[in-house]
Amino acid sequence: MSTNVLMPQLGESIAEGTIIRWNKAVGDAVERDEPLFEISTDKVDAEIPSPVAGTLIAIEVPAGETVPVDSVVAVIGSADGTPETDSSPDGSPPGRAADAADVPVPATPAAGRRRPAAVRLDPVVRRQAGEP
């Protein structure tokens, strides 16, 4: 399965980053947490590690370009270098759990519930709430 590598947010006020240099080329094997590329922001320069082990399939943003946080900058595939499909056997995107709309919700009978006849409130609370 392929994994998108995103431009990280290195600070709360950081909105974009510039890729300074790629430490790997397309087709190179990468290990998890191995430095993959270097970025520069207005506050910090940092090496960004690979989120997964595998083979670098694509570099989407070349060195020297500035992109917003959470942009896809590269794609890492399986260790054997073959990209896998991005969908699960049932056709849904990978990692997608069933939405609430996909799961039937049983109707709860309202008749089985009892509602309290009266709520006991302190006299001070009644005055503040405007009740007699």
C-alpha cells in the first residue's frame, strides 16, 4: 500500500514550508524514521523522517519549492517497490471505517421510557429560573 508523505506543521503559526533538499531519490529504499528530506520554515529548519519503511515511489514537490502544511510532498510504496491499490476490497478508501450513515441505527421505542413527573428544585433556583 502506498503512503502519502505530508508537509508537517512544525509550529502552531507555521502555514507553509520550503523543501531544502531530498535525502533520497525516486526508487530508493527508505526505513521508518530515516531522514527523508529537509525543510525550512520562517522559524525553524528541520530534517523530516520517513513515516513508513518502503520504496520512494514519487517526489511530488522538488527541492526549492514552498508548499502549504499538509500538502503531499512524496509517496512511499511497499518495500518491494510495487505500488498497491488505494482501495480496500469492498471499494472504500483505505483506513475508512464505516460512516454512521452506513450503519443502521435501531429505533428506540419512546414508550418504554418513563419521564419524571416533576423535577425537584431548590426555591432559590426556582426564583432564578423564573418558575413560581
